[in-house]
Amino acid sequence: MGTVLDSHFLALTAIVTVGYQLLFFVITALLKFDKVTDFAGSTNFIILAVLTLVLKGTWHFRQVVLSFLVVSWGLRLGLFLLLRILQWGEDRRFDEMRSNLGKLAVFWIFQAVWVWTVSLPVTVVNGIDRDPSVQAADIIGWIMWSVGVSVEATADQQKLTFKNAPENRGKWCNVGLWNISRHPNYFGEILLWWGIFVASAPVLEGAEWLVVLGPIFLTLLLLFVSGIPLLEQSADKKFGNVAAYRAYKRTTSPLIPLPQAVYRSIPSWFKSVFLFEFPLYSRNFPEEGST
């Protein structure tokens, strides 16, 4: 294959991704069974990492490490989300899609694009021959991944434990990491994928740097599309007129974990510019004093 990434390598990963998501689309459409959606997304990352590593067959240390990190993340998240949805029941995101094949197809196509794009750093690293020695960027990237996956796993478990407690029924989660970030799991996920990109940097040349589109796509997706905006909208509708929730939202960072006392003292303009406190997240937030 040479030292330059073969375009056929990327095409193969695209075909595999679309085929895998198509399989689960058919299952969902025919059986009306949408509990495997997140599992299909997470395990697709595992398939791409292992497939590209094995097909290339060079087994460089950096390739093995990055593939291992992706597989570890995918297994943890995939099993967690599968067990959670089996425990909680139907996936409410599909309430309007189960009888609309077009909307369902768009969702699965978008999931395929998400998997393929976000996987680009590990796909490219696994597909080229260059193998410089371990550099500072590798170590920094591995540390970012380690912190990110730890934050994500901890936040997921804290929220699950909170939701499963009968006394917390009908409440929003504000314990542990959720007391210093309204979406700590998303912070962890964004951080770990930027870590994967940073750790891929030592082998990138020329157009290969476009793999940065992977973490950029993920970040924009969670900040502006299917992540924080939807959850903020849902929480505001449920708890927007609860005084304690209003105080929680005003004093808790939307993404980056910060002590509430610190976040409370930061000027609004700084929060909007540097801490992702966008007006988008308060579109459905009731005005003060409304009922």
C-alpha cells in the first residue's frame, strides 16, 4: 500500500459501515425493535478499528494502542447503553420514527456517517506504513483519552444509579460529576476522541490531517444537534418552573466540569464564548416568574 493511505482503504471502511448500519435498520424496520440502536453504533467503531488493523497487518505499536483504545471505549459504552435500554424500555427517540420509514432511514444513514467520520483518525493511522517513534503527542493523546473515558464512564454510572433509586423518580440528576457539569458524559466523550486525534498526529501528512474532521464533527454534533440541545430542551420542559432546577442551571456549567461557586462568578459573556453556554440551550427555559 505504500506510505500514503490508499483511497480504497477508506472506501472499504465506508462500505462496511453502511452495510452494518443497514443490517440494523432492517431489523428495526421489520421487527419494530429499536433497543439495539446505540449498541449498533458503538460496536461499529470496534469493527472498523479491528478490521483496519488486521487488513493492514503491520501491527505498529501506535496502531495497536489506538485500536485498543477505540475497542475498549466501544465495548464499555455499547454494553452499558444496551443494558440500560433493556432495563428502561423503549428508546423514546423513535416514538415518531417507528411508523415513518423515511425518518428511520435518515437516522440510520446519519449514524453511519457519524461512525465513519469520527473513526477517521484510527482508520488512517491503521492504513499507512509510517511509524515514527512515540512522541509527546502520543502520550498527551493517551492521557486525554484516559481522562475522557473515565469521566464518561463515571458520569454514566452515577446517572444510572441516581435514576434507579425510587426516591429520585421525576428528578434531574445533580450528583457527583453532574453537580459540576450538566453533561459530563459528553465532555468525556469529546475529550477522548480529541485524544485519539492528538495521538494520531505524529503519522499524519498532507491531506491526512483532514481526519481532524472526526472530532470536529463529534463536537459539533453534541453541542448543536443531537446532544446537549435536545437534553436541555427536555429538561427545561420538565423542570423549568422548579426553583431548584433553575438555580442548578444558572450555576452549573453546560459541559466543562467546574465547581458551581466558580461558574457562578464568571461573567455571562465569558460563559458564552469559552464555556459553551449558548442561548440555544435556553430556548425553552421559562422566563423568571412564569408558571
